Amino acid sequence: MFPKKWIASLLVAGIPALMVLPQAQAQKPDASFFANDDDVFMALRDAARRDDADKTAELAGRLPDYAIPSYIDYYRLKPRIKTASEDEIRQFLTRYAGSAIADRLRNDWLLELGRQRDWAGFDEQYPLFALNDDTQLKCYALMSKAVQGRTVDADARALLVAPKDYGDGCIALITLLTQNGQFKADDVWAQVRLAVEINAPGVARRIAANTDATDRQLSQALDFSAITVARGLGAGRTAHEIYLLALGRVARNSPPQAADALSSVADRLTAQEQAQGWAQIALQASYNLAPEARDYWRRAQGATLSLHGYQWRVRNALRAGDWKLVQGGIDAMPEGLRQDPAWVYWHGRALQQDRTSAASQELAQQQFTSIADQTNFYGQLALEELGQQITVPNAPLPLTADEIAPMATNTGFQRALKFFAMNLRFEGTREWNWELRGMSEREHLAAAEFARQNNVLDRMVSTSERTKTEVDFSQRFPTPHRDIMQEMTQKLGLDMAWVYGLIRQESRFINNARSQVGASGLMQIMPATASYVAKKIGFGDYSRDRVNEINTNILLGTNYLSMVLDDLDGSQALATAAYNAGPGRSRAWRASLSGPVEGAIFAETIPFAETRGYVKNVLSNATYYAALFEHQPQSLKARLGTVTPKGFVASELP
């Protein structure tokens, strides 16, 4: 998701923008008046989120016979997790054993056990935590092993790659490993640099407490980076690290300025320190799509890179068409990252370039074959590299009524439907996904069909996507409101497959989807954009309260998409990026190209992570929709096309 300040700046400037948030936001009830028990429940939920134990107790008392008693008990207990007795917590876990909310409470309790360093209790409960999706708990689990004298430094390095997920548990793990000698100074400074790289200065400060740096030194490096760099390089390891941190902050605003500063002190830095400095500058220059990034990466040889660094070094080589650097950069990635379908595909493409080596060609084919069965962007591209096109798989055997019936009596699904009806999509999705664990493929298909019957199309899509051998594209790629869509796309000359592909990514067909910044409906239209388009097309009866009407939302969304497509010379790749990030940014990314690139490379090198994934998913979706509509094999590569450089084009579009 884009930062709220970016959206705010657009609105202040009077510029419409589009925003994606697949998960709708629940509306808070007026606490002074409760029309029904659902209103009380919503207030109870909010009080529990604020850890207001007195209020939750009072509100829970108003709901003695509510339809979802497990959540009443959870919200009553959660704010008291620090003070509740062990017996009370265990009673809850026993009463609701096997449920999603019991696993949620176990997660809460484990965090408290870790905070208290109650390793006996933690080690008893941690194996029972089913989802095991909390990074803090994984850090506490390593701490428990470490205090028992076990060596965990390698596991810690593999885990500690995303500082924004650390919380107290991971900071404590870093401190413990530093104290017991499993982490050296290089490890700690690498963690500080990683936190600064992703703009998490608070985390950086907490980790840096394990170094010789003072709070004042670190604050100057982070808050007054240009001044710190201008003062020059001090003596000693700590002074050098502080200088490099400040250099990385300067590079966020001006990679050339940072490069000049690094060059001026290079003779006083070790080779490793120089490489680290160049890597920081190269990464920021890559985010800016600056041509100098290639030279910066060349100078960064030997640096310790973050996962972002590994990937952007390769993306920069892709933009430059340097396939040897692409291959070398992927070969240097950690094993887990190297096995990501994106880098499997691009590694195969790099190997393909060596036309004189039969071994390289064979290895490239092996790479493509390993992912060609995946129904995603890279699986589709790999299939085409093997000389095939994208088709719709044969439908599985029809589901019987007996297969679907158990889904209607599944208590977790019933809770999920209740939450969806209240627009509590987070809770509903958690309950729904919990019930899918351990289901067979036929059961997944039956659950997806049950979701269709209840018009919960986002759950139908995501549930059906879990199957590997029995694949039902009617579930994965639904076409609701097809009569309206067909009329609008024909009128505007738009590719209906592309529009459906976009809606599938934008809202997952949630009619009343609403983002935190106000984007609404199937096509997630921002209010300012909706008003702009309504005025342009002469929709005189438009008012903001109509944006979630199906007809109105599709009318405005398709017209805006048509405007964007015309503005960007008919390129679906560019227009899709523009729909998500704004036409101005899409034009800027296009203008930064030094020559024509294939659409897949353009998509891969979009600087915004959300937009990068968005473009890939939309065009992958559109290719499958086209295969469904036309009953003919399709080419994703043809849909992506070639993106050619062009200067900024004057346009009245925002």
C-alpha cells in the first residue's frame, strides 16, 4: 500500500488517485447508542483493541446469548492477558480447543510468556500454536534455546530480515545473542543498517544499543545525516558505521551527493566498508531508476546485501539488458530467495542468452519447467518460454450436493459468514482460512462453491486457488455483473478480460470494499477520481453516496481506465501501473527508460512494491480471463508488449 501522506498530497493538490485495499474496513458504531447486539459487539471489539478491561467487561455482560460466544469470552480476556490467572487462560483454551480464536489467544499468551521470560511455559505452549505466523514468537523460541546453551545464531540470521516485524521479542533476541557472543559486531551493525534501509529508525536505535555508539551519535546520523556526512569521517569502527548510516540516509534524497561524499573518504575506509557504502547508494539509486545505479552496484562487490539489495541489483541489470549480471546476481542470492518463481524465471532467461552452450540451454529449460505448472505471472511466462501458450485447464468433476453439505454445517464457516455480514472481513477471513487447514482438494472446491452460494466471492477465489491438481477456473476467475461489464467495455472499446483482471486484483469482487483512504467499490475508485470522471463524461446525477452502486462504480471505473489507456498509447502494462499509482508516476517510469524493454522487464522494475505486484497480477488475471472468454490459447508476453521510452506527455489527466 502507498503511504497515506502520498494520497493526502494528491488530494491536497486536487488530483484524483486510485487506491487498492482488498479488505473492507468495518464502521465503528456510536458507543452512546446500540441499536442491536451487533452494535454492542462492535463496541466490545473496539474496547478490547484498546485493552480497556473495564469497558470490555461491561459490554460483554450485555451479550449473554450472542451468536459467537467464543469472541465475547476472548474480548473479555484479551485486555487482561498480563494479569489473568494461568487457570483462566487454560480454561479458555480448553473450552474452545481447535478453534481459530483459541489459537489467537495462545498467540497473545505466548507473547506475554516470552516477555516474562517464562521459558518453561513458553516451551510447553509454543508447539501448540498452529498458525506459527508471528515473527516475535519465533524470536522468543530462539531465545529459549539460547538460554539453554544452544547455538542459534545461524537460525537468527535467517529469521531477522524484516525489522518492521521484530517487536520486543526480536530486539531481545539480538541483545541476548550479542551478550552471549553468538552475534558479533558485524551482525549487530548489519541489523542496524537493515533497519535504517527500510526506514525504521526506532528499531535501528534499539538495536544500536548493543554497540558502542551513543544515542547522540545515532540521532545525528539519522536525523541530521547531511551534517554528519559533511563533518567527515571519524576514527574507529563505530565512527565509520555511523558515517555509513548517515551516508545511506543522504542517498535517499540524492544518490549523486552520497556518491561524491563516499568517494572523498574512500581511501580511509576498508574495502568492505567502501562496498557497504556503495551498496546503500546503489539501492537508493535503483529505487529512483537512475542510470548511475549500474556503476554503483559494480562498486558494491563484496557488500553484505539485504533481500531488497539482492533483488534490486538484478532488476537494475535487467533494465540495462546485462544478462551476465542478471545471472551472476541471482546466483549470489540466498537459497530461499533464489527459489522464488521470479528469480527462477529470470535465471532461466539469463541462461538462455548463452546460445553457444547446450548445457546452458538445457538448464534454462529445466528452470522454466520447474515453475510452468504454476498459475501465476512467472508460471505463465515460463510456459511460453517452453513454446506453449496459456490455456484453461479441464474442469474437475462436478461437485455433488453431499460434498457441499458439510460446508453449510461447518461452525467456523458460519462464524465467518456472520462476520462478513457485519463487514468484519479480518475476523471473517481468519475464521474461514482456519477451517481450510487439512482439507482435501475436493473439500477446498466444495468450500469455494459454498462461498459462491453465499456471494462471498473473495473467499471463493482464494479457497479455490489452494488446489493443485483439480483446478476450477470458474471459481478462480468469476465474472459477476457480466451484462453490465459487457455493455460498458464494448461501448468504450476496452478489453473486458483486462477489466475483470483488474477488478479481481482491486476488490476481489467485494461490492462494498472500502479502503482506509476512501477508495470504494468493485473498482476501488477514490472520491476525487469519481467526481472528476463523472464531470468528464457528463454524469450529472452523480453524488458521492452512489459510488458503491454496481452500475455507477463500473461506469466510472471503466471510463477512467479508458482515459488512462488512451493517455499511455494503449499499453496495458503502463495503464495498469497508472491505475494503481497514478498516471504521472507511470509516465515518469516510462520516461526513465533508455530504450525499449519488454513489458515483463518494465513490470519487474517498477519501484513501488505494491504497484509491481499489482501489474503482474492484473495482467496474469487478464490472460486467463481472455482464455476463458475466447476459448483460445493466449500469450501473456503479447499482452505485456514492449514499453518504449517517451518524455512526459502533456495531459489533463491527474
